[in-house]
Amino acid sequence: ALDLGYTVSVITDGCRGVNIHPQDSANAFMDMAAAGATLYTLDDWLETQR
């Protein structure tokens, strides 16, 4: 979606990785953030909606 120009927000506590290797999920979040996605917890995202 980022490659297509969409704004991407990821609610991290609503995601869970498979973690074939111990840090796979953490690395995936870091990769998404580095690519331009905004990472939120649900509580933080809800605050942006008020």
C-alpha cells in the first residue's frame, strides 16, 4: 500500500507475527515504520480520532 502512495497506519496490538525467528515480528514493525507506515497501539490511535 505504501508503494502505491497510500497512508498506512498499523495498530500493533492487533497484529501478531509467526516469528519463525525470535525477532521477526519486531523486525517487520521496524521495516514498516522505515517504509513510512505509522505504528500505533489501539489506545494511541483512538486518541487521534477524538
